[in-house]
Amino acid sequence: MNPSLAIVPVADAVSRPDISWMKKHVPIMGVARALGLTVRHRKAKCWRAEKHRHGDASPSLSFFEKRNRCRCFVCDMRGGHSNIDLVMGVLGCDLPAAVRWIAERFSVPNIKVGRPEGSALMSPSPYRVGVSGSEWEVVVRSGMWGRMTHAEQAILFTLDNWKDADSGLTRMSYGGLMRFAGVGKRGNVAAAIKELARMHALQVSRGQRIGITRECSTYRVTLDNPKFLELCNAVFLDARKEISQEREYRASQKRERERTARRPNASSLQSIEGGLRPPVPPGVCVSDSDSKAQNQPQETPTCEGLNLSSPREPHANLSVPPGNREISAAVLAKLERDKATLRARGLL
């Protein structure tokens, strides 16, 4: 991999006092006494006496040991100051000078610039790591965790949590991996271990065969292996390319939609002065100016071209007026025959 892509510092970087540890563990009342403030009953006179009526005769600077902060109820807003802020306010110095002043008078551990204590990364990476100091940051932030199958993820995480604190080794059978990792088949366990070993994320020491049985294998999780870190970097670069292509495609689609909306001859919109409006319904004449409306006659909507029936045309589902009824000769002959039949039977 190209080392220029890395954003983590080099190995020989200088160290500095741990500011986070300093704010949390260096007692603020001890800092106040070292500054020359008289602290009584967790209170002291404010160093900004000009902001108080009587020179802060009644001390208003209170100290909170649990939060390791101080606050003047006259000058400060809610939240107050840390021990570093107190040094900066009393001495009138900047942040680096205040940190050096506390480090010279109190025992403060040093940390390496840019990498928290406990990070065991051996290869630079182009993504932001070292936030929590965990080895799993590389796997998750690079995208390698998403490329793994469920069996590979579960087995790797289980073996890392069951490892011995001194040796870093894990001895576990396939049955134990199936139980604790949630993998249902022995074949899936074997395939996952083989793939993890191929990626150099896991070292496998096969157990010796004793007769017809075999001892449990021993595993070592090697997330800091340089070859595994190179795979993580390659996966990260591939993901960056895919993300950039998706963003470019979405931006092009957005530009196309905007061009279509601004187009004057668009099928769904018509351009007018000051914006866009919906199309005019058919049969309605709308002029752009009053002069055109006066010079040109308005068109009257008609039903020409529409498949509509005449008002006088009879419909099958409507009753026909008596004046429009027409009876054919065959119907009249049938009626006469029915009448003759009824007369012969004496019904008429």
C-alpha cells in the first residue's frame, strides 16, 4: 500500500502531556492553591475582582470536586472552568503554556501525538483510526467487517473474546464455536476458519491426533498482521470508489431533473413570466395579454371529435318517449295472433 495515504503519525513522533487525563485527575483545588488562591470550604475569591462590587469580599468562586471544575456565580455561565481554564484565566496565558505549567507541578502521564495509548496498529491506514484504541476499529472502519460472512464475523469475535490474557491463544473445539458463535453446521465453521486464515486474520495450530480422536485446535487472532491490514486498505479504497461513483450518478440525475423542470416545452409544465404553471385544460383559450384577447375571437369548446351520442338517440337502458316509439309490422302481426288466441279461449 502507498504509505502517503496514511493519516496516523509516524512511530518517532514526539509525546505530550495527556490533556484528557489532566482535566479528569489533577485536582482543581490543588491547582487553585498552587496559583496562590486561598480556598476555604470549597470557595475562593474570584481573580476578576473588578467585576464584583466590593472586590468579591464574599468569595463567589466555588469548586466542585466531583466534576473537577470551578465556577464564579457572578462572572461565569453555567458549566464553569476546568483546571486548565483556571490556569489560563489567572495567569493570562494560552493553552500550551497552561498545560506545561500543570505538568511541571503535578504528575501527568505523556501520550504519543495522534494515537491514544493502547493502539497496537503496525501498518498505516487511509481511514481515521485510533479513536478508541481498539484493534477492531480497523476491521469496521475499513469495510472489511461488512465483507465477511456471518460465520466469519461470529467466529473471529468469539475467538478474540475467549483468548487467554497472557498468551493471547484460544483453544476451542468446533462444538464450542458452534455453541458460542451461533454457527449451525460444522462445515460452515471449517470454511470460515479457512477463509480467516487465508486473510491472515487468524493463525491456526491444529491439534495432534491421538488414535481416532484429535485434540482441540489453538487459534490466535492477528488483526495487527501487516498483510491483513493491506487487505483492509484495499477494501477501503474499493468502497471509496463505489461511493464516489454513486454520488456522481445521483448528482447527474439531479441535474437532469432540474434541466427537465426548467425546459420551456416540457410536457408537464408551461413557462410564464416569473415561474412555471400547469398546462391549460383542452377547450379553454387563455391569452397572454388583453390586446390579443380583443383582436382574436375566443374559441368556444365543442364536442366535435368526441364519441358522444345525440340527445335524441334512444339508449337501451333508458325509457323511450311515447312520441318516438316505432313498432314494426312483425311485432303487430304477433300481437294480433295473441289476441285471436285469447278470444278463442274466451279470455277476451
